Amino acid sequence: MPKTITLRIDEDVYRLFKIAASAEKRTISNFIEYATLNYLTEESYVSDAEMKDILADHKLLQSLKSAKKEIKKGKYKIVA
């Protein structure tokens, strides 16, 4: 079920959304949803090439394994 949210933006940002939405033949609401999902998808996942580089970096992988062990032991600090 769709949810309604209230978003407070200044006039310049609104005009930018309106122009971008119009160029894509979308409503402003649909454009914001589309742009947000696109951003989250692009920022949340790595490309195949990036993953290949990560998996080839043995020092990084060892560091991640070590960090995972520390987290399981409760040895971590959340920084805001």
C-alpha cells in the first residue's frame, strides 16, 4: 500500500525537481521516488569490476575478517 510523506524543500530545489520530472514525463512525486531508488541502488551495490578488485585485495579481506571477529566479541564502537 502506498504511503504518503511530507517533504519540505526550498523553491530552487522544487523547480529543479519540476524540470527534471517534466523532462522524464513523470510527476514530481514519481520522479523523486525514481531518483531516490536509483541513487540507493547505485550507492548500495558494487559493480562486478569493483567486487573483483575487492576480492583480489587479500589485505582488505583479512582486515574485514578480523573486524567481523571483533564485532562478534562485542569489541566495537558506534560513531555518529
